[in-house]
Amino acid sequence: MRTSIRILTVAAVVAAISFSIPVNAQEDGDTGASESSEQNTGKQYKPKVLKADRNFDGEIDQTEEYDQSGNLAKRESDTDYDGKMDEFVYFENSKPARAEKDNNGDGTIDQWVTYTDGVLTRAEVDNNFDGTADQFMTYDESGKLKRTETDTDGDGKPDQWVDFSGEGTPNKAERDSDGDGTVDTWLTYSAAGVLMKTETDTNGDGNVDQWLEYDGEGNPVEQKRDNNFDGKPDTWMSY
């Protein structure tokens, strides 16, 4: 008799997207440098390069480059202060257009982000640092997370999908746990993003034969199983 169930947790499949710019950068006009400076002659000068030591250790850890009009064009940052730039943000009309980041400090980019008119729209992440993106995130028009697709087994194909509400909390998820290309696990969440129910097809016939229900805090309450696969539960377990 089957005695275990694999519980999918969304926290393990959503990579953090963290850049030194806001998700909605419509207002991101304050770059740390004025658009122009005026000397006693009255002539205006537009910035070309701005360098900063943000942690005051004597080393440059952020550089900004500006175009001929004085608009921010590129920002490089050393976010972990190890002496190497690991975050690169490219701007159009002083609004972010795309960004890249090295999350583990090995010198290789493993996070790619796209913006539309300064608003976050898509992100790709290489979670296992093998050089290939294995998680893909899409965002709504306000820059809030809408859906993730993740390759958890490294075969190059997404096998886990999570949909999010407008508040960025998960409301449902699906998973292909055995890598055969067919979804076999379904998860349902409360409005607060708490796991409420898991349904599983354990024998691959396309029908749910295992159910696990949770309380309002994500703790398992009852498990039901259909051991002879006739579509009806025949075993109940309470927790």
C-alpha cells in the first residue's frame, strides 16, 4: 500500500528577482547624478560617468554611464562587495530595458530580466548554475508576478507551473513529477497563498487517485487514496 505523498512547495520554485531598481521604474529618474551642472559661465554640462563607493570601503562598487543627452544608459553594481561587478542594468530614456545578474559570484550571468517601458515583464533564472535558464517568470502590466514555469529535473523542459494572483500569492500549481510530459499533481491555494489541497495521479492513467487536504495554515489534515484505481477513495487517513 502506498504510504507517502510528495508535497510541492511554491517557496522552492520561485527565485528571487532582486535588482537595485524598482519593479515599476516609471519614476526611476533619480540616478544619483543631476542631468546637468552649470558653472559660473552659464554653460551646462551633462554627466558621462558616475562612480560610487556605497559601503565606504575605498573601492568603487557602482558605475553609471550616460548618453549624450545626459540620460542614464547603463548601471553596473557590485552587490556583494567582493570587488567584481555582478549586476548590469541597461536603460532606454533612463528607464530600465533589460538587466543581467550573477547571483553566485562565479563570473557567469545566471539571471536575465526584461522590462517594457520601465516595468518588469519577464525574467529567466539559472537556479542550478549550469549555464541554462531553468525558471521562467512572467509579470502583469503593473510588474507583479503572474506565472512561473520551472524545470526542476534539469532535462531542459518545464515540469512545474505556478499561477499567481494579482497580489503575488500562488493560487494554483501543476507538476509533472515523473518527467513523462504529463501533469500528474495539482495544488490549490487559499486567497492568502496557503496550500489547501493536493491532488495526485500516482499511476499515470490521467485520473486523480490521491487527495491531501490542509488546514488554513498549510498543515495536512486528511489524506484519501484510491488504491484500486476505480475513481473512488477507499482509504482515509487523518493527521
